[in-house]
Amino acid sequence: MKNDLVNKLRASRDLSDDELRELIESGRDDDALRSAADAVRREHYGDRVFLRGLIEFTNYCKNNCYYCGIRAGNAEAVRYRLSKEEILACCAEGYALGYRTFVLQGGEDPYFTDDLICDITAAIRKTYPECAITLSIGEKSRESYQRYYDAGANRYLLRHETANPLHYAKLHPEKMSSDDRKRCLWDLKEIGYQVGSGFMVGSPFQTTGDLIADLRFLQELQPDMIGIGPYITHHATPFSDMPSGSAELTLRLVSILRLMFPYVLLPATTALGTLLPDGRERGLRAGANVVMPNLSPTAVRRQYDLYENKICTGEESAQCRQCLEARVKAAGYRVVTDRGDVRR
Ligand code: 5AD
Ligand code: FES
């Protein structure tokens, strides 16, 4: 029965809501699902795995998402910002390690005005004309997104977190809304960014219906990248008593996403690697084709504390590079150092 669903999903890239529910809620044996996802990934991308050098440049955030360890309301968080020079030094180190995509990720930090973001983006663009620049700095106006794009940014990551507005309202304070988040994603697409969206698996109050809504929203948006990871509890948040999500279910959804979106760039996320020691390897085998080694200076790594026990906080950038290459190989794939643009 499950195999029929897998075959149908592979052939038509879609299932009815009832069928998706059955697959999402199905029991442990995901072998057929995983091998179908791997076959589709190999048809589109072979055994190649793309690297994205991640620079977490500020953990200041004006938002108060209930799940996140760097929420404004967490007074325990030790805050930091990298200077333009420090960010450029991270890029130089990443370039030497072979990275041709830099991801600048941060909280929604008003210190980084549009002028400053454009200045940093333009400097990276000038020094590394052949590299992709990805921004992941949250919700902004369309005008701001346009300015960053004009300064040289190519890609933007902004997870929709959950597509159901009622569920969204349970995870965020009143002044944030699912509509605003979706508006941002459509703006980014229209401007011409390669857009990444995604959601957490097993976030508090999430139902299978919510996950189906996430898949439906992604079908509408047709993003270039989809990042998913398990929700992981952080002790200094209003959700400190909520259990973490399941790695098993996250892996199942990675495979479902690969079958629904054969072309998509799909990272084996740090959150998955945090929940399971071989989580990223298993993510790759389930259909993922991107890894995002950390490029932030080791002095600040521990402070980008989104969730408990986040990995890669003690390692130097070069160590993460080595470590990930070994993991990718062990999983049966090959690291490549090109930009890794989406192949539709
Ligand atoms: N567990 C897992 N993922 C989290 N994120 C934020 N907090 C957590 C958490 N506690 C994810 C969100 C955000 C991304 C940068 O990190 O999905 O978009
Ligand atoms: Fe950072 Fe393994 S990837 S230590």
C-alpha cells in the first residue's frame, strides 16, 4: 500500500490530501520512499552535493518567535554582531575552502540598516563576482529587498515556518502574521531572487493537516530551495516544556519533498544533525543535496543559539569543511564546489 503511494508520488509529483496524510502518518519502514527519492535526486543532480558557507553575522533580533533561542525576550542570550570587515574575512576563508555561495544569516537586527546591508553585499559582490550571495535576514519591505538585489544579492532564504495562519499564530506573537511572511516570499520571487522557503517539523501544536498545508503552499510558491529541520526545544523560550520534533518524520518529509519537487535544492540541515549524530548523512540519503558548513568565527558560534545543543559550535571553519566532506562521502555522494544554481 505504502509502495503504491510512493510510486504514484514519484510518477505524478502529487498526491491527494488523504494520500499525503496516509504517507506522512505511515509506520516506520521508509525504505521504498527513500530509494525513490534518491533515484529522483540522482536523475536531476547525480551524486553532487552543494556547499553553502553560512555566516551567522548577528544574533540580535527584534522578533519574539516563541520557539527561537535568540528571540528578543531571551535576556540570557549573549548578543554579538560581526563588522563588515569580519564578514568579509569569513568570505575570504570560505572562498579558500572552495565555497562559491555565501549565506549571510541573522536575526532581524535594526542595527543593520538597508544601507549597511547593501554596502556589505556590494563589497562581497565586487570581491567575488562569480559567487552567489544569499541573504537570510527576515521580513523586509519590497523596496528593501529590491535594494539588496540591486546591490548584488542573488538568493534569499525565508522559511514560511507554517502555512496555516492559525498554527502560525500559535508560534508567533500577534504582530507577526503568516500573510506578511507569504507576502515577503512573493515579493522576493517577483524581484528575481532564487527563493528558499521551508518549515519546522514537529513544532508545537503542528498537525498532519498543517504539514499538508505546508506542502500545498510550496506547490504554489515553487521555491528553488526548501529548508526543513526538526523543531528542537530551547530552554529559555515559552516553549521550553514542548518536546522536540522527530528526526524520522523530518527524513520522511525530505523524501516526500524530493519526489514532489525533483529539481529543488534541499539541505541536510544542522537541526537534523543536532537531533541525530548521523542526521545529515541520513538527510542526504533521503533526498537532500545541499549542506551548509558554518563559516562564522568560532568566538561567536555558540551564541547563535537557536535551539539546544546545536552542533558545529566548537569547530573551526576548516574543520567543518573536512567533517562535512567526509560525511558526504560516507553517505555515498560527492562534494562539488560550483555555485550550485537550481536546475529546473
Ligand atoms: N528548532 C528548530 N529550528 C528552529 N529555528 C528557529 N528556532 C528553532 C528551533 N527551536 C529555525 C526556523 C528559522 C531558522 C533560521 O531556524 O525555522 O527560520
Ligand atoms: Fe561542523 Fe561537522 S560540520 S563539525
